[in-house]
Amino acid sequence: MRGLEFKGVSSVSGPIVIVKRREDVGFSEIVAIRDGRGEKKTGRVVELSEEYAAIQVFGSTTGLSTEETSVEFLERPMELFLSKDMLGRVYDGLGRPSDGCAPPFSSTCRDVNGDPINPYARVYPRDFIQTGVSAIDGMNTLIRGQKLPIFSGSGLPHNRLAAQIIRQAKIRSDSGSFVMVFAAMGVKYDVARFFIQSFEESGVLSQVVMFLSLADSPSIERLITPRCALTAAEYLAFDCGMHVLVVMTDMTNYCEALREVSSIRGEIPSRKGFPGYLYSDLAALYERAGKIQGSGGSITQIPILTMPNDDISHPIPDLSGYITEGQIVLDREMSQKGIYPPVAGLPSLSRLMKDGIGEGMTREDHKDLASQLFAAYSKAKSVRNLASIIGEEELSGLDKNYLGFGDGFERNFLTQGETENRSIEETLDRGWESLKALPREELHRIKEELIEKYLPGAGGGGKA
């Protein structure tokens, strides 16, 4: 049943339509807009004043005239129907099925805007998630309920790494259901096809809900896509008791769409032209991840963003780093050397790693080994810089040992196949193998009993 329509709008500017404000109009309320030919478009209220309401249109505003356009306020926020049957389905950026099948039958409907998790209700993340990628599992461990973004650059293999994580990720300490929600914003057709084909061929598509906002979709749609994805994740996690991994790419496209709308609305810009509320807007998305007291489910987030000009101090990665618990940084120089995944060892970190590894979770030597690998790799990078100045032949014997460690570490530990799924035990064993290039007295960060037990060739050492 159609409600009351108001004919005529005050102005049309890009995706923003300005109308006179009616009584009982609410922020984020959904609006139906019809042009002079009766064609319907959807929008939402994004700003209110005493006299006017600004409506953000999901789609083109071409053909909308100030006299013939009619507006109907639907008196409800944007909502998404939710069901377990969403698993294995592909949706567009607004949560409408795009795989040719009918919407899942459901009576459960939720506001996509959602709310960040109340800090008082949060449970501290502790459970280790095995991604099968040594650079992450061994050095920058992902914990259930964590927000761990991937900072990448244009042309780097972040999409391949994201697909690999979704195919391989599992929780070792829990036998509960582990599903994925994937949201893509502003991606090209070939990228969308890559993800769908990758999940189909590996057999994990039945455990994935996909929301795809393609490059030719209205840029405004990108603001809704992550909210739809997180609403679906919250239902699967906190209503159905599942463990959910949410991968969102590319958050840079999301932020640029936010900047576009902010500019059209005439808001005062902040750094690089982004709105001053970029931090709080990103926090409203990132803080919807975590574990809640009394619920068996959880939401773990891996947002992916491409850094403009590989600048980690750009506002998007800079603000994301403040909100999230670490970052995985992809390095262009490593990628050019043929290393996959090109995870930079030193800028990357996981702030919750220490609480999810060790005896009973991964292995007793994990903390000490990771600390030693970080320290040794840092030293190897310094020696490389020195060798580029004075020449490798002028290095001391110990410095040459560190050069050998750095090359072996990158070749045998960091580098792995795109379909190679390593257990945490194999990852740790490869770390010990890399340390064989160093004199034993250089292993300052590892307990002596662990060296005896795990270092190949030390005492009765070897793999345990």
C-alpha cells in the first residue's frame, strides 16, 4: 500500500535531492522517489534542518525535475531480511539478490545501520584463527573477534590474499560453524568474477554470503554495502551462534564515496578533503566486530584498503590503524621480488596476538619464536642497507649470517603458494629452519629449553 506522496523538490545536485521537510521525518529514513514517467528510485534521508530534508539517491538522478518529481517518505530505515539461507548467495550492494534466485524467505528484518557493540558486553578476544598463511599465523596472528585490516597498494595481490584467507581460515579450538561474509565496494567485473569463481572451485561458496557493489554501480551504494554485510554477519553470529569472518574490500572506495557525498552536501572538508567525521564513521563499522557475553557466536573483521601512493600516513590507513587492533601491510618491493604474499615483516603487527598463542592454543614456542624472527629480520634488513653502501664483501661473518637468514626467511617462511594451506605446526617449524642460519648465541629471545627441543640439530632437537 502506497503512502502519501509529495510532488516537487527544491533542488537536485548530483545524488542529493533537497525537499521541504515534512512532519515526523527521521534521519536515515527510506524514501521512494518517482520521476515524471513514474519510474521509482530509492533514497534515504541523510540530513535534516527545520525547513528542508536532504535525500541521498541510490542510483542516477538523471531525469529528475524539480516540478514533476514526487517523494514518498516510507517511515522506516533501510532494512535487510535475514535468514540462514543467505549462505551461498550473491547480493548487490543494497542487499538485493543478484544471482538470479528469489530472496530467501524470512520474517526477520533488521535496520542495516546497526550499532557498535557495547564495550561492557564485549568478551576479550583470545581464540586463534588459522589462516594457513605463515606470514599471518606465525608473525601477525589473527584472533577470533579481532579487527585486523590489510593495508595494500594499487596492483598488489590483496584480493588474492583475501580469497586465500576465506578459503582456508578455520578455528582450531572450536568445532562450531565458521562462515564468511564478503563485501566488495567499487570492484571491477573481473575482480568480482575472480572471487565468485575462487569460492566455487574451492567449495566454500556454500559457507559465504557475498555483497558486491560493482564499479559501474552508483558510488553512493558503497556506503550501504558494508552495513548490509555487517547486518548479515550480526544475524549469523549472535542469532544463529556461528563464528563469522567478515572481509571488506576496498575501504578506500567506501571512504571516497563518503567524501563525494560530503562535498555535495557542502560540508567543511578535513584532511585530503575527507569529512571531519571520517574517524567516527569508520569506527561505526569496525566496532561492529567482536564477541558478546552470553552469545556463542563472534564476528572477526579483515577490512582491506589500498593506500593512495602507498602512503601509510594517508587519512584512511592512519585512522583505520587507530580503530583496529593492528594491520597487515603488503610491500611493493617484496612483490616485485616475486614473494607471495608480500607481507612486510616490520610494519605489520597484531596487537591481540600475545593473547591467542602459546601452549594450549598454538604451541609453547610460538611467542618466543615470533619475537626472535622479528628481531632477526630487522637486523637482516639493516645489514642489507649496509651492504648496499659498502658492498657485501666488506661485511663481517655475523652480518653475512644475517644476510643468509633474511634470504632464507623470505624464501622458505614468507613465500608460499596461493593454494598452499600450512598448519601452525608447519609454520613454526619453518621458522626454526630459518633460524639455523644464525649462530646459536644470537637467539637471545628464546628460552634455552625451547632451543634444545625445537631447533633442528640442537641437542635432541627437531620437530615436535
